[in-house]
Amino acid sequence: MKEFGRNSVLRNLQKVVPLRRARLRKDVDTLRHILGIHKFDLGIVCVDNHRIQHINNIYRKKNVPTDVLSFPFYEDLRPGKLPCPLHRDELNLGDIFLGVEFVMKQCKEDSLDLHGTLAVVTAHGICHLLGYRHETEEEWTEMLQKESYILNEYNRLTGRNLEPLMKRCGQDR
């Protein structure tokens, strides 16, 4: 396990796609800074298509691989509100599973940079941990606005030019 940020853990459980973990750690730390969530624990697990499909099937009854699955520690968090933990062991946002193999395939199809796209997908996953959803058009618009804000700040701090991956309401990312 690699520790980064203040309370984050990055695990790479896949061997299909070579990852620059230092870059991913730096990107996650920048996202945490933008959102002011450094005091919270956050798990990031990089997996292949087989594993993310298995997890997606178990928890969402969708037997297909996907780019990101988020498992929030706080189930009923209002979007945009940070949790108010009472104890140290509640300083947890949850876990994000990145379907790195799935993301790599999309990057090849769309001529996108893998690590930049992983930063975008991670921002999306963190939004889910912070209570954002996209089951309705209204929720999708709210989440897209938050992602756009995060990525605009990310671009300002890093000199990059990342944008949210646009999908329609209710569709998986």
C-alpha cells in the first residue's frame, strides 16, 4: 500500500495497464486540496476490467466493466456538505475503484491521455463520496457543475486542460 496526501491510500491491484503512481498520487492530492478534504481518509483502488465488472455486478446489478465505482462512508450526505465526524474513526470519505483497463480503452478510442483521464474520473468518484448523484437531470447538472469547478481549479493549479467526461443522466461513467 502506498500512502499519499494526508490520509489516503492508493492500491494498484491490476497489472494490465502500466501506471505512473507518483502522478496519480499528486493528482489526487491536488483534488483533495481543491475540495478541502485533506483531513478525511480516502481509498483509491486501481483494478482491471474483470474485477470492476465483478464489483459492478454485485453492488449495482450491472454485469459490465465501468470506469469508476464509489463507495461512500456517509450514505446520506447532502451534495456540497462535508461530513461532521464526531470521532477520529469517522474521518473517512470512502473508497473509489478506478477501472484502469476500461479507462485505458476509452482513452485509446478518444485519443485522450490516460493519467489526465484518471484525474477526471477520480474527481467524479470523489463527487460521489461527497453526496453528488446523477440519477435525475437536476442531479446530473449539479454534479457536472461541481466537476467543472474542480477541474477548472485543477487546471489553474497545474496548467493542464482537463474537462469532465460528459455523459447523459443515468448513464454509467
